[in-house]
Amino acid sequence: MLNRIRTLAMAVTFLFAARAQGQNAAATQPIRLHPANPHYFLFRGRAVVLITSGEHYGAVLNADFDYRKYLAALEADGLNYTRLFGGSYIEVPAKSFGIQRNDLAPTPGHYIAPWMRSDAPGYAGGGNKFDLSQWNPKFFERYRDFLSEAAKRGIVVEVTLFSAHYDENQWKISAFNPANNTSGADPIDWKKLHTLENGSILGFQERYARKLVKEANGFDNVIFEIQNEPWSDQPVLADVINPYLRPPGRDTYPNSIDLASELSIAWQTRVAEWIRSEETPLPNRHLIAQNYCNFRSPVRKLIPGVDIVNFHYAYPEAVLLNYGLGRAISYDETGFLGRDDNAYRRQAWNFMLSGGGVFDNLDYSFSPGHEDGTDFEPNGPGGGSPPLRHQLHILHEFLQSLPLVDLHPDSHTMVHAAGVTVRALSSPNSIYALYFDGSSPTDVTLDLPPGQYTAEWMNVQTGAIEGSDNFRHAGGDKVVQTPDFNNGIALRVKKTSQ
């Protein structure tokens, strides 16, 4: 009898251990597209959207930036996403894009690159040249620690492997520039840096990409982006925002919609292959994002293996034109509209209530020495502030209160709303979420099926409920009036019974 009891106890212990292992495996599975609705994400057992207002991507490579303080600030603000450049691209202090205190532009001697310095002086950014055959342990220690600290806080990190260089200023301080390394990198036209026509640099790029991918494999909070804004160095005009402007201004930025060239796409495809092949023998497979274009465009063809389509300075139409791809659509960067919080909050609500899965504001209130996001002096072409981050948290909580896996863009329920623009998501015959972009009260006509309903109007700046109602509806048009509002208001309508 005693042996039988011992055997049974051992079996029970083994069963619970097996279950615990299974739960731990499920808990550590990397973020992925939600299998029930791939426009959103499954992360640690929960359907999620990703929303942030974050630093300018240099948290690891800039020795002056306290990334732990930064991540703690994001967590305190209730945001769950950040972008991180992998070290292959930096900017010029106080010069690039007019950013005065730019954490992506480390001062001389403070650039922590993925590669070791050589014994040869002459790096254009200060100090010795780089040896592209030797890894810098300090960089990868910071890289892993950043990912670990973000993971503890439930923050997802998009690791951007490469970036366009835009002009000669950034190329002059690039580690891939043969003048800045001792590794025999071939001299090239810098506009071909991210093409297959870059000579021996391609091999160094492959080693670098594979190294970052491998070092991050054990983390569940990582997404890899192939390249930031590839169309900037290899542009192909695809469309324009306002076709009624006179050329040549009509066909140039900021009115042009430029796609990456075929040379760029071939190179990006190769990078995606590096990511996938590097992860093949490893435990985890991470999502891959392709930065497609500015503004909006119907996607003609995605790079094989891409899970997320990134747009910069995106219109809501970027979602609606590409919803049929069955992938997450991301507003991956904004921040060129000055310092007014209203502009970025409105962008976020319009995009996310159109079916977007990610919103990422470029927040210039984060800078070296102000990693808590309290740099309130003018610091570049955008804004960012604690109040804006609080307002984005309100949007995040609003969306997370909804059944995300059942939600889809809804062009039917909203019949008319005088003087405002409306974006809507719904789980048909269940719950309806609408955002009204504009100001002042207005009459709203909704087309709802028969049933009993509750309705709540929410202030998008404070999160306060400005009005609520319970009503029974016989079906068809239902007219309601908004409360007074300025620069947007949200409505949540829930069917409680038939």
C-alpha cells in the first residue's frame, strides 16, 4: 500500500511539473499575431494592441542614456511598446533633422557600437576606427539588459536592424563607411548601402543582423524590423497625397508617396532570409516587420515572411487599404507636427479605431538626462509630453476593454454625424466602438440591430465618462446626441440583451 501511495504521489508531482512546464513555455512564447484575429497580437496569453510615445531609438547605443529610467517611465505611463535601433546607424549631434538633444546622436566617445574599436585612429565621429570582425561585449550586454528590463515591464521592443542614411552627413559617420573601419569594406555609393550591390559590406551586414537576432532569441517581447524608411535612399514615386498640386512640388516629399526600389526590396528580402535562417535551429521565432512607405498606399507585394506592415506618418487609410492582408498594420513613427499634443492624440485615435494594431509616437521629451520624459524645451520637429503619454494610455485602456479578437473596421453602423469624421470598430451584434474627430456637440445616427443597449461617451483627454444611457431599440436608425467636446470624443455602445 505504501509503495502504491508513493507511486501515486510521484505521478501527481510529475503531472503538476509537466503542466507547469507547459504553462511556462506558453508564457515565454514570443509575441505573435493573434490566431483568431491577426490584426492584433497575442502576448503572454492576452490579445493586445501596442501603443507608445517613445525615445528616438538610441537607448542602447548612447552611453549617456539611462534606458532603465526610460523604461520605468514608459511602464508608469501605462505604455507597452518601444523602438530600438540596433547600432548600424547613428545621427550627427545637434545637426540631423534639427534635433538638438538627440539620443540617436551620441557625442564623441559615447557611441557604443556593436563592433570593437581597432588600434587605428580616424573615425569621423571621434576615436579609433571600427573592426567589423570583432563584437563589442559592452554593446551586447546593454542590448540584452535593455530587452530584459523591457520584458519585466511587459514592454514589446521593435528591434530595427538597419536604417536609411538620408544624406552624406550620416554616411560620413557610419561604421560601414570604409573610411571608418579597418575591415576592408568596399568603397561604394552610399545610396547602395542597403542593396545587394554593396560589395564586401554585405557580409558584414549579414554577420551583424544574425548576431542581433541570435542574442535576442530567448526574449518573448521582441519584433524585428528589417529597415527603417528604405524608400528614403532608394525611392520610387508611387502616388501623391494631393494630386491637384502643380509639378514638380506635387511629386516630391512631403506630398509624395515613395516606395522602396527593386534593388532595395531584393536586399530587404535577403535580410528577412537571414532572420529566418538564423532562428531556424533556435527555440523561438519572432515576428518580422517591413517598413513599407510614408502616409498610405495599397501594398502590392510583401516580402516573404513579413508579419507586420509598418507605415510612417500614416493616414487611417493605410489600415483600410491593407486590412485584407490579414496582418497587423502599424503606425510605426509620427512626430513632425510640432509640439501640440492634440495632433498626435488625434492621429492615434483615428488610426487605431480604423483597425490598426500599433501606434508609435516619436517623443522628443525623452533625451539624455531626461529619460523620464521631462525635456520640455524645443527639441526637434515633433512633440511629446507626460500629458500626451497619459492620453495614449487612455486610448490603450479603451481598446483593451473591448473584445479585440472579435473586432473589425465597421463602415455600416455609422449612418451620419454632422460636421465630424468618424472611425468605428465593432463586434457585430455585440459591441461598437466609435471615435468622433472634431469639436462641438452633434447629432449622430447609428444603425443598430434590435436589443437592449448601454452607451458611454468618453473624454479622450481625461478618460472621464461624459454621458451614459440605457435604451431599448427596435432596430434600424437610432439618433443620439454627443456631449460637448473639443478635439475628439469616443463612444462605446454595448448590446446587453436581445
